[in-house]
Amino acid sequence: MKAALIKIGNSQGIRIPKAIIEHCGFEKDVEFEIHKKTLVVRSSKKPRQDWETAFKMMVENGDDKLMDSEIRSSWDEAEWEWK
């Protein structure tokens, strides 16, 4: 795919199609890296970035329990056989 440079004030920019933005997970900010005259644009948000905070909130709210840990039936007692 090719894109034309466009003038934006004293700078230049590239229009990125919406489908590419969504596919790459770009949100408000992106990061640039240059490798041997190649521009790399990546999302500034890291996967699992806020998980630690979310887990701490779950513990504080008591939401960190397994939902199916105590589900048992008569089948478990009578029919299940460990081998």
C-alpha cells in the first residue's frame, strides 16, 4: 500500500486508513521507531499494561474467586473414576 505525504502546518503527515488503525489497535497515541531508514509505528499501549492494577482492585472487591470451584453433582461422586 502506498500513501502520500500531506502538509500539516510546518510538518508533513501520512493518512492511515481506519481499517489499519483498528487492526493495529492504535488509540490516542502511537510510538515511532526508526530502523535503518524504516519507520515503525506501533501502539503505545502495551498488552496487559493495566492488569496489575485490575487484579489488585479485584482482590480488594472480593472478585478474585473461582466461579466454578464448588460445583459438584452426584455424577462426580458415583460415576467419575480417576485412572
